[in-house]
Amino acid sequence: MTVTLLIQASNGVPVLALARDGAIRFDSSAIDSLAGSRDYRLMLETGLAEIGATLDEITRIGCDIGPGGLGVTRTAAAFANGLGFTLGLPIYALPAFALLGMEASDGQPPVALLRRAGRPYVHFGIYRDGTLAHYEHCLEETALEKLAELDKYRLAGNIPVEGAEPPKTNTAEMTTLLSFVDAAPEPAANARAYPIVEVLI
């Protein structure tokens, strides 16, 4: 039986999940001793033992590439890339804003995505019609000006906006990561996770 490994970390709280038969069978965030852990080896070993699987049963690896917390995202990508190299598997790179958009969207209106970057910058995106339609690393005031041009939107991320409802979420469910991987084309044989980094200007 095949296993899919999923890692989400760009929100600052690493989570590792294992899926099999189309469903999440292990989620590290559900185990108190692993919640927030950055010990990916321990999380993986615990998960494999819990679902009765072995390392060589992993056939897909998906890793959150941000934008978000740069250090924690890089650590997650390094683990995923190293494991992928060891197992001879490509990595499904999962853009965090596409995941958050999927999580927060109800079809209409668009989802505005805002995450802190190095001050005074932010990560800003728009998720619309089932896809991440826009992303940029910009000044917070620039993002707020562009948000003001939208008639209506749902907000996700970790930055509140005056006059708007609080952000719906800054974390995607692991089932959302699995859905993204299931819908994605198979990556090239040597594909790796490269974190989205801040552009210093």
C-alpha cells in the first residue's frame, strides 16, 4: 500500500501528516508530544509506526514552500528534499497561499492573503476562481491599497485589516494539502522544494 507524506510549516508551526487510501491517517498536530515539534525524523517514525507502514511505502512527498516563516520553511524543505533524494522521489512543491486560498474559499468572493515578512514588507496574494491569481512581496501599505480596490473579500493569513473580518485561517488542513497533491500533475523526477523567499529591495 502506498503512503503520501505531507509537511506544512510556513505558518511557523510544523505539521507532518501521512495519507493512505485517499485519507489522512496520521497528523502530528493531534499528538501533544509532537505538536509544534521540528524533529521531522521523530514525527515521521511515529507516524509510520502508528499507521503500520514502512519508509519504502512512501510514494509521494508534498512540502509547503511558503511564503511565511523563512527558517522553518527552509528546514521543512531540507528534510523533504533529503528524504526525496534518499527514496528516489520527486517533491510536490505546495505554495502556502494556494493552500490557504483553498482552505478559506467558499467560491465567492476572492480570498485576500496577507502574511508578515520583514518589516515593513508583507506577502500579499489573491486567490480567485480556484487558483492563486496574484502574489507579491511588497510594502504593507501597497497591499492595503490594492485590497481597498476589491469590493468584497475573505481574509486569510496573519495580518488583520481594519474594517474587514478577522483572517479566516493562517493554516491549511492537511486534507487540503492532500487534495492539492492529488490534483497536481506528477512533478519531474528531480523536482525539489524551493522555499519562496523575501525579495529585499
